[in-house]
Amino acid sequence: MMLSGLKQALESGRDLPDKLDLEIRRLKVELRKA
Amino acid sequence: MNNSFCSDFSANFFADLLAGLIVAVIVALWLNLWVGKRLSELAGSEQRKVEKRADLEKAIHYVEVLKIDVNGLLEALPHMIEWPRDLVDEPFRKLEWVRQVGIHTSLWDILQPSGELPKLLDPDLLGTLTGFYGHLVYARRAQNFVTASHLASPSSVAATQLRRSGGRQNTQI
């Protein structure tokens, strides 16, 4: 159970760093406009 | 005739003056209301801008902190998943290994209940973050369950004896 949870987390989190980077860029653009 | 002219003139003059005063007062009141309304609108819009900027700055800070946390977890996860093969026949050491796996979701545990994230972040990103941390929370609950059930069961006594004897006996946990 624990291992399957960890494996699923690893699987679902693979693209998270890229998504977080994109979000930071989007928010910074919005901040410049505001 | 002269007298009549003066009385007509003064009557007209005062009537015009009165009418002018009334119109001036009405215009002044209207101007006052209009300018006041415009000023309060401007102040409100400025306030909204300041609030929006503060929200955006807060969101950037949250996402940067989450990024550090997620990167750390993604770096640690492969080591957590890697099952030490030499522990297959050693249930107590296996239990110890399970207990020592550090599944840290404290940042998410603080941020998520605050209810601020849905207002600040992109829904798609929020969904991915919820899935990622959800699996970790599930894994941690399973870890707690396994640890607690082993500690509570009679076999945990045998496990303690096994640890004391230095792992020489083969006890089933």
C-alpha cells in the first residue's frame, strides 16, 4: 500500500516541476501587467 | 416713471439673483456628488489593484516554495521506492525500514486547508498538485497503519525480542 502510493506519487509528479515553472512565469507576467 | 423703473429693475434683479443662486447651488451639489463618486471609484480601483498585486506576489511565493518541496520529494521518491532486497527475510528490519521512510507533506498540509490555493493557482496545476500530494498522504497513512498494526500485534513483542537478540531468530511479523 505504501509503496503503491509512493509509486503513484512519483508517476503523477513527473511533469509537476515544468507546470510549476510555467505557473511562476504566468504569474510574473500578470504581476507586471497589474 | 423713474420710480416704476427702479422698482421693476430691483424686482427683476432680485428674482434673477435668487434663480441664479438656486441653479448654482443645485449645480454645486451635483458636482460635489459626481466628484466624490469618481474619487471613491478611483480609490476603490487603486485598492483593488494593490490587492491583486499582493495576491499575485503571494501566489508566486507559494508556487516557488511548492516547487522546492516537489523537487525535493521527486528526488527522494526513487530511494523510498527502492526496496532493500536483503531485508526480504528479515521482517523486523523491513518494518524498521518502512518506519524510517520519511514522507513529508507538511507544506501541503499547511497550504491546502487554508483554501487560498484555488483562488491563486491555475486549476490544472492545482489538480496535479492535489493528485501528487494525495498519493503521498495515502502512502503515509498506509505507513502509519502498517507500523501501528505491527506495534499493536502480539508479534511486535516477538519482534522486540528479536531486536534484543540481534536478529538471530527468524520471527514472522
